[in-house]
Amino acid sequence: MYTPNPIDTSDVILPEELTKLAELIAENVHEVWARNRISQGWTLGDVRDDELKKHPCLIPYVDLTEDEKHFDRETAFETIKFIKKLGFNIIKE
């Protein structure tokens, strides 16, 4: 049985500028996901229906509920924290 074992990033604290970056990444993650779904024939629906390819989250990121934004934010924050944990620096040029 598969047991996920991600790198522990709990000790990585992101500075404010990277928190803002994480939010931008979260929005882009949603946009990429939505574009892919739409290209696969999915359309907006009141509830998720895999057979009919309907999904209620095929809306702009800004219109998602905070609960719906959580997945994208967690992905973005954990990715940046992982990069920092590996010793890389993110600088704005």
C-alpha cells in the first residue's frame, strides 16, 4: 500500500513577498486546471458529474469560495516551501 511521504516543510516560514507569490501561483494553478478541464470537454455544472463532465469550480479563481481556494493555495504554499527547504532562493528581478 502506498504511504505518501512528502518532505517536511513545517519549519519553513515564508516572508510576506513569497506569501503574495503563493497566492498568484494558486490562482494560476486554478487557471491551468480549468483550461485543461475545458479542453477535455468539461463545462460548468451545479455539482460535479464525471460522466457528464460537469464541475462547479469552472469559474474564475476570484469567484471560488475560500474552501475551494484551499487546495490551490496549499499546493502553491507547499511548493514554495519545498523549494526553500531544498536551499533555493526566490528573488524578484
